[in-house]
Amino acid sequence: MTPDHPSPSAGTPAPVRSGTAVTALLSLAGLVVALQTTLVVPLLPNLPGILNVSDGDATWLVTITLLTGAVTTPIVSRMADMYGKRRMMVLCLSMMVLGSLIAALGGTYIAVLVGRGFQGFSSALIPVAMAVLRDLLPREKVAAAVALVSATMGIGGALGLPAAGLLFDHLGWASVFWISAAAGTLLLTGILILVPAGVTGTRGRFDVAGAILLSLALIALLLGISKGPAWGWTSPRILLSLAAAVVVLTVWVPYELRVKAPMVDLRVSMYRPVLLTNIAGLFVSFAAYANTLATTQQLQLPEATGFGFGLSAATAGLCMVPGGLAMMIFSPASARITARFGARATLVAATLLMTFAYTFRMTFDDTVVLIVVGSVLGSIGNAVAFATMPALIMSSVPLSETAAANGVNALLRTVGSSGMSAVVAALLTAITIDVAGQTLPGHGAFVAMFGVAATATLLATLAGVFLPKPTRARAEQVTIPESVRAGS
């Protein structure tokens, strides 16, 4: 396979007719990616009856997308740096559209499961899209564009919940997958038209063994995390899965350090700015997932609990819209904040705001308004933090590593979200109350959940504090030609 770019060493991307149009198009990629997960979540209570499966089997429709996304994101991101970014985006969207069609047309559990697996390919779109923006846009416009793309993931997550409820109520469950297929087709068409085929690629041999080992480790790790609450943390399956992840990683790490063209350049990943940014990303994503899961859960609990509000799933989903709109506003603004105060200060301020938001939510939840206010504050911090991280990473790695480095950050976000999902499930089942003979999550579960989230964002703040101050020398270093970087 040859790269899209005819001259990798040149380092000059093909001209683009409209940077604004490309930015807008790639921002839609974030919405599409987020919708792949959130669109099916409101359907989970109904899918066992629709597909004639157990509740446990139905949860695999979320787990399979998570696993596929975790495996494909670092692999596709590396291949994008090697063989061309537009080519990999087309591949991911084609697989996503195919999966959506299989799920919509199949009508059986297996068909939907396979389709959901293919939809997971969409996760790799985000790091590749950010790398495309770095290739195509003037340097002064990259930060704002990347911030917008990063924000659309949160916006899509917030808007996907009510949208799925409305589609299901009025058009049936298959409409969710038809909409996904249509959105993917439109995005694919736009990429073929607007993104030049010459977006940089670098020659080299793909690290097949490293990709296989990393995939096995990620599958074992995420399977253990995601299924721990359901199978039991001390069950043989979970212990074996987590142990397998540790064993494979102990083989993968030294192998990647020895191989000439590694799947993941661990030396770049261990570079202090990249390492600390990734640690912050892990903790921020861990905490941010509580904002979505806990908000909709508490709003839907019966009023008889004393702290629930008895809202429908659709109405609870609508309460997430203000947070999504806040993300839409503050993510682009984060670029201006970063330009004024620096990326490190912006990240620290964002994580501190999240810590305040979760502390606020531990105490003030007497009304729907207070819950929405806490959710919006957390969403703003989340948006600014996630919008700043790609800029921190891209200012610390060469062009030839852009997609791969962002791919690792995206992967750690997935691990963080999975970890919080497991924590939420454990707390909601461990701290319960009895209401009219029905066992429901207790108020203490939500307080503990937000306490854990606040602790995570405080740790993210510490990671941000220890980020080195940017220097002109580093900014010049990371824009060196790829041919020089490959020979270093």
C-alpha cells in the first residue's frame, strides 16, 4: 500500500479550498462518533423484548462498540500517519455505514451485534480528523478548529439521548440505525469532496505484531472493566481477563521499545508533555462520564425516593441539552483562552471547574434546576479540558506522529469512560434503598459517585500543574520534516 501523499518528505499538504468548510465537516465527525454510543443507550430497556434476549445480552450492544473502537483507534491512527489520513477516514466511515445497515436490516440480535461492532470503527475518526486539521489549516487556526472537533463529541453525547428517545417513540428502534447510516453516508461524501487525498502520509512498515498484542491487551482490559459489575469482580472470567491484559502488556511494552517502526512510539508517549496530558485525559474522561450517567439516572428515579424526580427518559435526556449547548459555546472559546493564558493554565482551570462542579453536585441536588446547573458547569470544564488536550499533544509531537499520538489520547479517554461506567454500576447496586418493595439506588450512591469524579478531576489538575511551560524551541522542534524525524 502506498501513501496518498506522493512526496512524504516534503511535508507540505495539498492546498484546501476552504478551511472553514473542512473544519465544519470534520466537526460533524465528532457528532457522528458520539451518536454511535448514545443512540442505543435509551433503547437498552426495550431491546431484550424486541430481540428476544436477556438483559445481559443486550448490554453487549454497547460493549461490542466500545471494544471495537478501543482496538481500531490506535491502529487506524497509526495507519493514517503512514498511508494517508483521508484514506483511513473513508475506511472508518464505510465500516460504520455498513454496520448501521446490517443492524437496521437484520432484525435479529446477531445482526445488530455485528452491526454495532462495525460501528465502533467510527471512534478512530476523531484523532485522524484532528491530524487532518493540523495538516491543512494555518497554524493560528488549528487550535480553534481542533477545539471545535473535540467539543462535538460531548455535544453529540448530550443530544443523542433525547434524539434516540424521540426516534424510538415515533419511528421504531430500527430508525436509530437508519439515521446513523444516513449521517455516515453524508459525512463520507463530504470528506471525499473536501479533504484532499494528498494529506500527508509517511512510508514505513506497519507493526503487525505490535498491533495484535495491543489489541489483545485492550480487549482483555476493557472486557474485564466493562463486565466486572455484571459478572462479579472476583469471578474467574474477570480475574482471568485482567490478568491476561497485564501479561500481554508486559510483553508488548518491551517489544515496542525494540522494534524500529513501533505501533505506538512509547518514547514519544513518555515525553513529559504528552504523558501528563494523557494522564489528565484519562482522569477527565473518567469523571466526565459520571455527568451523563448520574444525571439521567437521578432525574428518572421516582419522587418517592426523596431525591428523584420521576422524569421520563426523553425528558431526562432533554435536561442534558443545556450542557451540550454550553460545550458548543465554550469549546471554540477555549482556543482564545489558550492563546491568552497558555494551554497549561487553561487545562488546570478547566479541571478545577470540574472539581467544583462535582463538589457542587454532591451537596446541591434538591431541584431539577440545581442538577442541570451542576451538569452544565461540569460540561463546560469538560469541553475546555478536552479541547485543550489535542493542542497540548500536537505542540509536542512531530507531524508524522500527530494522528497516532492523538489516537493514544483518545484510547485513554475510552478506558477512563469504561472505568467510570463500572464504578457507576457498582455504586448503584451497592448503595440502595427499598421503596414500596422495589430496590432502587440510594442517594449515597450519587454522592459517592460525584466524590469519586471530583477526586479524579483533582488528580487531572495535578497532572496539568506539572506540565512544562511551552518554549519556542519545542514549537519549532515538532514541525521538523517527517524524513528527519524518521531518521532520528
